[in-house]
Amino acid sequence: MASFAVVTGQQSYPALVERGILARAGEFLPPGGGKVFIVSTADVWALHGAELDQGLGAVSRELLLLPGGEPRKRLQEIETLAAEMIRRGGDRSSTVMAFGGGIVNDMAGFLAAIFMRGIAVVQVPTTLLAQVDAAIGGKTGVNLECGKNLLGSFHPPRAVLIDPAVLATLPEREYRAGLYEIIKAGLIRSAPLFRLLAESSPDILGRAPALLDYVIAQSVRIKVEVVGEDEREGGLRRILNFGHTFGHALETETGYARFLHGEAVAWGMRAAAHLARSTGHLSAEDCVEILDALDRYGPVPPLAGISPERILARLVSDKKTVQGRVHFVLLERIGTACVVSGIDDLQVLAAIEAALA
């Protein structure tokens, strides 16, 4: 087992990576708490619900199912869940347990943040992307039609329970999408992790257990360290958005229907690498190495028909834009990132065009 303590200014909670931890899920609920509301999707519950159910033992619980899909990650779904919680006896002693992918973890966390002004949440991510990103750090939210995660709250969980064993049922495309987030972690904070991913792609794509558990744990460690230093994204935590600024614009422009989040981030990392190269932040050699590594974990869906100019226009609506200035996370070298604003639109457009080519 790998265990990491997320320590912030107000509280501390564990993020644990352990095969079979679903069987111990009940151990991580608040002592003396009330009813547990498990928020999941029908497919996840059919695959792994029995394991979680057994792990909760005699705890009083209710199952709430979300329809799933990025287009349904909206405020009206949260209202429906909250009303159902009231109908089934939810109160301030209740706990929300998020059991699913990134969308479930974001939405269930947001539900817990606003239900009766805030109740406990335990994150149990079942996709690779959620295990290394969405479930850790307390960022919750839903989408607006005009942009991704524009409504949300910081609401740290009581615990994050990561069971790599559940990834055996994860479809290949979703698995690859999660690997892009691990590549991101290496690029912004750990050159050794990035190069391990680049050199061991056949084994990692083959889901070799020991290697997979190791890269998950390293990615979790990196996010825990960053969140511990900057919980509210006032400084260092912004480097976790590497690839996301461009990626969110791509998701929004395509109506959240063509790309998985990790695939959009992969494209965003390509655009950011081209931009860092053109601005002189990143060497040509490092840029080529990054693009080659991303290719090893591809492909992403076709990019034909996407307007570079419309992607550029979408960047201004990103939640990381401040007073009309888009802030980009760029690499100075593999393993080191910085935040840059004030880049000329023509340079940004050229990077988008290169990434779409």
C-alpha cells in the first residue's frame, strides 16, 4: 500500500493506493456519522458495487445513480440528487461517497459541498483519470454550456481510496485517457516519471500490475505535494493545469461529445509544448521528446474540422483567465513548469494550428 497525507492549512486527509481497498471502505467513514449516500453510475455499480457494498458492512446507505457523460455534468443533476437525499432521510450527519470516474467525483464532491452547507465526502475513484486527478485536492464542480467546471467549490474529502484492481474492467480508450494525466504529472514535476512512462509504454499499456501501481502512486504523490503547498490554486497548484487550458477549450468547442477529458488534455499538452517552444521557454529537443511520448499513448480522436480561431476565442472563457488575460502553464524543461500570461494571440494561434495539424 502507498499512503499519502494531503496536508492543507485547515485539515489533513489520506490518499491511499491499495489493491482491494474497497473491502475496507467502511473504515474511512466519519465516526458516528449518519446515512451514507453512494453516488455512482449504473455501469460502475454493476461492475464493482458488490465489492463496495461488502466493504461498507452494516453501515446504513442509499445508492444514487447519475446518468453519466460530460453533457450531463450540470447543476440540475445536482439539484435532483439533493432532493432525493432529503427524500431518503439525508441530514447534516450524512456522508456522500463518490464511486465512479472523474465526472462522478466532481459532481458528488460538489453535492457534498453544498448540501446543508457542507457534509462529509469520501472519494472512491474507479477510472485511472479520476484516481490520479479528479478525486484528489478537493476541487468540485459542474459545467456551464459556455465552459467547463465554471460552477464549483473547494471541498476536501475525508479520504481518497484508490484501488488499482478496478482498472481491469476499464475500457482501453478510458485507460489511455487516464495515462495522459500521469504523463502530465511527470512533465510538470518529475522527469524520471516521464521518462519511465516514455520508455515503458508497452508494459504500462498492457497494465502490468506492479508498474501500473507504481506510476499511479507517483502521480498521486506529485498531486498531493502540490495541493499541500497551494490548496486554493493561488500559485503553485496552477501548474496542474498543464494541457488543461487548451484542452478545456477543445472540449467546450466540441460540445463535450468528441473527446474524453484525458484525450483533450493530451491535445492540450501538444499545443502547450508548441507554444513553449515558440516562446523560447522549451528547447526543441524537449519538445520533440514530449510529442513522441504522447504519440506512444495515442491515438486521440480525429481533429478534422476544428477551427483554430474558435479554440483561441474559447480560451478567454476558461476559469483560469483573469481580467481578460489567459494564463498558460508552459514547460521550461521536462519536469519543470511555469505560468505565463500576456502571450501574443498570433503565437497562441500558431501553437493551436500546429497541434491540430
